[in-house]
Amino acid sequence: MKKNFLVLFSLCISFSVFSQQDSIVNYLDRYYKKVKKEQATYIQTIVKNKSLWLGTLYHGNGKIKLLTI
């Protein structure tokens, strides 16, 4: 599980390296408020894909909790 999460997270980071304006990573607590990385319960990624924004919310263990467009 951790390996899958690290691969996916690395992929998201690589997107942000190539297009920093087109992706966002937020660390959220259990009430969905932004917190420091070390305190996060969830990780939210928002990536621009052409004209759409794809938002994904992950549990701390790397499993997808919610996928939105």
C-alpha cells in the first residue's frame, strides 16, 4: 500500500514540477482543514488536465477516498 501511495504521490509531484501553476497539494486534518504535512489525516491533490481540474482526496495510507472533476 505504501509503495502504491509513494508512486502515485511521486507522479503528482512530477506533474507539479513540470507545471507548477497547474497542480495543488493540500494536507488536511479529519475536519478537512489545512494543516502541516506531519499532522495530515488526508492528502488532497488538484491537477489541471486540459480545461478540467481533477481533485483527488487520499487517506493517509494512500487509498483514494474521493475523486472529483
